[in-house]
Amino acid sequence: MKLANRTLLQKWRYRLKTTVRYRLLILTSAPILFTLVALIAISIYWSLHYTWQSALVDVSERLGVARNSVSLLQQRQANEVRAFAESYAFRRRVLQMSNGAANNPLSLRQWVSAQKARYSLDFLNFAPIDPSQHGLSQQQARYQALSARDSFFDVLSHEELTKLSPALAERAKIRNDHSHSEIVETRGLVSRTIVAVNDEHQNLIGFLDGGLLLNNSSALVDQLRDLIYPMRREQMRSVGTVTIFLDALRISTNVPLDSSEQQGRAVGTRVSDAVQTQVLQQGQQWVDRAYVYDAWYITAYEPIRDSNQQVIGMLYTGHLLWPFVKSYLTNIVEIAIATLSLLLVSGIFVYRGSRDLFRPIERIHRVVKLVQLGKNQRIGELGLDHDHELAQLARQFDNMLDLLQQRNEEIQRAAHELEGKVSERTASLQDKTAELEHHIQLLNQTRDKLIVHEKLAALGELTAGIAHEINNPTAVILGNTELIRFELGDDAKRVEEEIDAILLQIDRIRNITRSLLQYSRHGGVQDEITWQHINPIIEESITLVKTGTKKRDIEFVTRFEAQSSVEVNRHQLLQILVNLQMNAIHAMNGQGKLTISSEDWCEQGEVLGAVVHIEDQGCGIKPEHLKRVFDPFYTTKREGTGLGLSVSQSLLSQTGGEIRVRSEYGKGSTFSVYLPSKADAHLLITKAS
């Protein structure tokens, strides 16, 4: 399934990149589509902005309606208290009390309190003035100041509520929303009206105090909700809610405990910190979204002030935010679906309408592709008007193809003729080329041999002269040494060891000169090849080198671990080791550590012979010079001849051995002499012949 979808996607992607119909459709539709998307985005943004602002204005206006409704309620309350103060029954009892004719103040207060239900009040109380006192008490003075107002909000303590009515104090208790046994507030928020009562002589005889308790007044908040949210279901909001706060505590509300189920009342819960700061502490309105108990609401809050203009609570109205968002998103989705449907229908209409235009173009394109593949194809009639531009283009293209085919046929005939002539010339040229290549190969081989012979001829002449010049004084030294031994007679035993050393070195000089002559003449090994342990030979070479380098600061480090015996010419090996050690000393400029070690030559678990390693701490060899160090006459030293390593490698190769080199420029080099256990007999015979 995934492979099929991927293939289909690749197919359509190829069509969009290569087909004129789809590309032209995209080019014509893209500006419209982008413009439409931009208009939709702008419309969504502005509609969301203005809809949100309208929602905030709406909830603010509904808060104003709630505020006016509360004001009307307070006005009605004031009218009820004044109506009672002016009623005949109250006036008659008050005047009788002031004249002392009947009813003591306590019975009058009880009668007044009993009239509260008649006037739809929660409390009604008469506070008479004692004529025996001179002036007004502090409480009476406060009553007198408040009597100038129609109605006002006030907070009564539990003791004050109990004094008015124990039932009223019990009703004012606010309990926790979850644990109804926990009391979180005992104070009461009341709407009060105080009316001054005068006798027939307009003398002040008392005050009438009446009002409503707002704690747990579910009927009041429901009445306000039904007034400002008359519709139970609206398009962009759920049922509205109204709340009266005492400080930050909900004392009367229809905000549900479960916003999804719309059950219970969140009495005893507190407002959010942000709203509390702005409304209660700063005394400002809040019109914005806010988290109300368990959900987000579109809300409006304003402070409730007492007679001293101190903020003592809040009035709130609002409704759930999610129905508003859901309704808005639904509208946006409906608009988007309608727009896309319209765009799809328009695209289909444009596609079908332009198909008649695209078909001739696609046919021309298909013929061009077939022609590119080498097929003889023509466009022919397109079913269009004779003067149509595409019909004219098709005829011109067919004429061009006919002319092109004619030219191709002429070119092919000329090519066949040319190919025959070229074949004739090529056959002769190939024979001469092969002959020339053979001559060049022979010339290169001859040149290489000539260069080698020239070098070897010069080397032979040089080594012959050196050998002659060395052998003459060597013979004199040998004769004089024998003469010394003869003349000393028995005393020669004291210097026998020194005389033997002189004779041994003379013999070594002869062997060296003989090896040089053999190398220069391409001769074989004249000395005897014998089984040797290489460690003594290495020690002898170190002794010779140390003797010649006493004035130099060279530290010799030796490690002999080779156990295998090898077939080797002892004198030649000694010459090779001395040469390699002297080269190492020269590379270190006469100071440093020279490490000479030996070990068995093992490969794939088989012992093949022995290996001698000569490691120095000199200047090293550059990588581009490393492959030429064994070439004759190649040297990087100003005083060098370039023959030491070449001669050593040549002498060693006669017994099947070789010298290998590892070097790191600037750090030092290691020359390894590989000696096979048994000399190559075939190689020795070849060299000897």
C-alpha cells in the first residue's frame, strides 16, 4: 500500500514538473489561491478580533445592566422602607411611644421587625432616641449621616446580624463548596436603607433601618441572570452567570460547581488572583477572560463600595468561553469548507474548459518526444481551424521534420562514403603505428640499458682504481706485519693479539675491494656462504663503528633476540651493517641514540630467517625520496657518492635477502636487514654464471 502511494505521488510530481496542462493550471490558479488564502486569513483575524471585542463589550454592557438592576433593587428597597416609615400604623405607634401613652420601645421594635416580610425585606429595625440623653450617640450620629442616602452597601459582623435576627445571622454563614460543614465566612453583605423618623413637631425621635442580605441570595442572582441573559441558549455562549462577592469570596452565585454538567453553585469559592488585584486592590473594572472556579469564562467584574467608598466586594457577570470558541471555530470551518468547495468546483471547471486547448499542445509535445527517440512521426491534423495558431505551428513543424529527414538521409549517404575511405586509410595507418610502437619500446629498453651500462662502466673503472690503490699499501702492511712477527721471534707473543687483529682487518679490506669489483663487473659471490649466527656479527660491527666514532656523542642501545641461523657471507654482512650504522650516525649529526636489535623473521607462524633493525633518531627521509634510496649514485648528502645502500642491497640480494626502510621525516629512520635461513641456490647459480 505504501509503495503504491509513493509511486502515485512520484507520478503526479513528474506530471506537475513536465506536463504543460498542470503547470499552466498551477500558474493561473496560484495567484487566485494565494489571494483567497490571504483574504481568508485576514478575515479570520479581523473577525476574531472584532468578535472578541464585541464579546467583551457585550459582557461589559450586561454588567452595566446588572449594576442598574441592583440600583433599581436598592431604589425599590428605599421606597419600601420610606413607605413603611410613612405608614399610618407605624406613625401612630411611634407617636404614642414618644408621648408615653403606650407601647414601650422594645415592643415597638418587635412589631417593626415583624413587618419586614410584608415589605420584602430581610431585616427591618427601629432605633429610637432616648429623650433623656443630651445629643446623639456615635451610632445615632452615623445613622443620621447615612439617612441622607437612598441605599448603600455595608458589611455587618456576625454579632450585628445576630442582634438584628439570629435567623439572619445563620443565613449569612457561607460554607465551603465541598465540605458544607466548614464555615468560611460569617459576615454579611447587606443593602441598607436608613430613614430618619420625626414627630409631629419635626423633632428627631429615631431611625428606621431596613435592607436585604445578599449572602446566599440565590433568588436575587438568578433574577439578575434571567434579566440580563433572557435567552437560555444563544449561538455563541452558554447560560450566563451572575455572582456577588464579599471581598474575594463568592457569597451568592449561579456559577456551577461542574461547568460541563451545569450542576451546583460555587458558593464559598474565591476569585482568581489577577482579578482580585485589579478589582479589589486597585478598584478598577475587569473586562476580559478569567478562570472562574473550574473553567475559562468571558467575564466582567466591578467593585462594590460601601458608604465610605471603600471596596468591600464585587459584582460579576459572564459566560463560558469554550461555547464561544467552539461556535466561532465551527463558523470558520464552515466558511473554509464552502470556500474550498467553491475553489474545487472552479478548478474543475477551468480544467475541463482548458482541456481543448491543452490537447493539441500535448500532442505536439508527444510527437517531439517520439522524434527525439528516433521515430518517424508527424503531428498531422489537430482538428482545429485552418488559421488557428496551433494548427499553423503543427504544419510548420511537420515541414521542418520532412526537411530534417531529407537532410539526414543525405548525411548518412555521405557518411557511408567517408567511412569507406577512412577504413582504407586506417588499415595502413594501424600497421605503421604498431611498427612505430615496437620501435619505441625497443628504443626505451636500449636507452635504459645504456644508462645502466654507463653507470656501471664508470663504477667499474673507479672501483678498479680504488682496489689497486688499496691493495698495494695493504700488501705492504701485510708484508711488514709478517716481518715484524718474524723479527720479534718469541717476543711476538706479547703482541700476538694485535698482529692477528691487523691481519684480520687486512683480510677484511681485501674482501671489501673484491666485493666492489664484483659489483661493478656484475660478478657473483666469490666468498664462501656459511651458516652463521648473526648476533656475533652484529656485535663485531658495533665494535668497529664505536672505534671510529669515539669522539661523537652516540648512545648505542642493543637488543639481540634472534635465535635462527642463516646462510650468509659473513664479510659482506659485516660490511652492510657497518655501512648502515655509519649512515645512521651521519643522519643524527654525530649525537643521539642508535638502536640495533635482532629477531627471528616469522611470517604466518613460520620462521623464515632473521631480521636486523637499525633505528636512528636523525632527520629522517622525505616521502618523495624514500623510493629512490637504493638507486645507484642517488644521494642527498653533499659529500656522498650514492653507492652505499645500492651496493649493500646488491650484495644482500645475492643470497635472497633484502633491506627494507621505514622513515618519518624529522623524527628518524629504521633500516631492516632481512636474512633468509637458506640462501637462494638458483639465485647464486645465476649470479655465478
